[in-house]
Amino acid sequence: MAEVGRPAAAFEPAQLRSFLAVAQTHSFTQAAARLGVRQSTVSQHLRKLEDAVGRALVHRDTHSVALTPDGEAMIGFARSILAAHERAASYFASERPRGRLRIGMSDDLALTRLPHILRDFRTENPRVDLELTVDQSGTLHRRLENDRLDIFIGKRPRGSGEGQLVKRERLVWVGNPSTRVDLSQPVPLVVYPSPSLSGAAMQEALERAGLGYRSACVCRGVNGLIAAVSAGIGVSCLAGSLVPPQLTALGAQHRLPELGQIDLVLLTNPRTRERPASRALAAAVLSSGPGGLSPSAP
């Protein structure tokens, strides 16, 4: 093993991948199976990596493999080095995304981490120009169908199986802290213009419960909805995780019917989905998982 303090050799990506596989599985055999290589190859990679750093990274015995303190520290370095390596390889690859990407995003998703994902995507793909349309999901569905968008991220119509599910949310009624609902009178609703998936959900739920309703305020955009509900003009609904601080999720005491769930999905234009830019953004959104459509930190 190399003497401590001598200049470190360059770290080979293959060695780092083998080390991370061993760190995750605590087994040379399982690491080799995960990487599709021989166990002897993984062992060789680990020995060379330890020679390069001049430190033992794993404790080995006949029954188990455990990381040393230096091995624990190496995990973060290995991930950072591999991420930088992959970014560099992607940058110089012949299929590096470029061109204009037309994105549709339902406006309530502006309250989530999705804008941060778009920012990071643009930073990592500087040759891609973004054309972002923020609107109601129903309107964006039509734009996608008419070949005016490449990717749509927003709500899926009920009963539709189209798109790739990113997150499933419970819809909740929202009001302000002093909201009182008189069910003997038509329920005042704050709604988006038709077609509105959330508006349809409220109306269907009230009709099933035999309750009347009226459109007390029609507003375009989530900021208008928040303002109208905060002002006490009426009640509305949002995905449970997206209720902003200005509003209150209404509880059982308000005796409003259950609204069910809403699916937040990613839809791609079949005419353009195989373009590198479309594939890259779809991968970025889907790899973020449900957390990518969770509320953004203040």
C-alpha cells in the first residue's frame, strides 16, 4: 500500500463504482453481481483504490465487509467524482441536448421544487433553450395534443391512464382560518376557468353529496385563487401538500364531501419525445421522484 502523504494517483471511475457497490451491499459477491463483473475484478479495483489513497477503505473477513472511517469518508468523494465525470462525458457527447424545448407546467406546481429542477436542467444543458408555458392543466393538455408542447407536467384527468405518474395527492378543501360553510345555501366556490380539473372535482363531489354550489369567483392562476380564498370570497381545493401558509385545509367540521385524489404526471409529445432534450428533461423530473413536486422550502 502506498505511503501516507505521497501524491495521490488519479481515481479511476471503474474503481470508484466498485467501491460504492461494495459500500452499499457490504459484499464483494453482491457488488460484482450488481456491476455485472467478476468478484476478482471488484477486489482488484478496491486494492488499486486503496493503493491510490494510501489508506484502508474496508475491513475484510470471511463473513462480512465493513467500511473503515476512511471508507465512510470516501463515499462522498466517490459520488462527487463520478457525478463530475458523468457531467463531463455528457457535455462532450455527440448526443448532447440542444435546441428549443417547449414545456407546459400547471401553475400550482410553481409552489413546488419543479422550478429548481428546471433551473438545474438548464444549467447542465446550456445548449437547450426553454419555452415555458404556465397555465391550467386542461389548457396544457390541449396544447400538447395540438403539438404546441413537447412536455407537460401537471394534473391528469380522472380515469385517464396516460402519462408517467410522478406523484399521487389527496385533494383537500381550502379556506381561511375563519371560513364557515352553510350547507343550506349553495357552496361558494373559487374556481379556475373551464376546463378545470380541480373545479370539476369540487362540482362532482358536491353533486354526489346532493349539495348546491355557485362560482363565487373565477380566477386565472393560483395566486388569484389564493387571494380570493384568503379574502373569504369562497372555498376551493388544492393538492394536500400544496396548501400555502395563507390558507387552511378545511376539516371534518365543515362537512364538505371527500374530493378524492389527483395524479400529477409527466406527459410527452409522441412527435418529439425521442429528442435528446425531451428525454433528458423527462429523466430529470422522473428521477427527482415525488419530492420534485413537493413544496419548495421558503
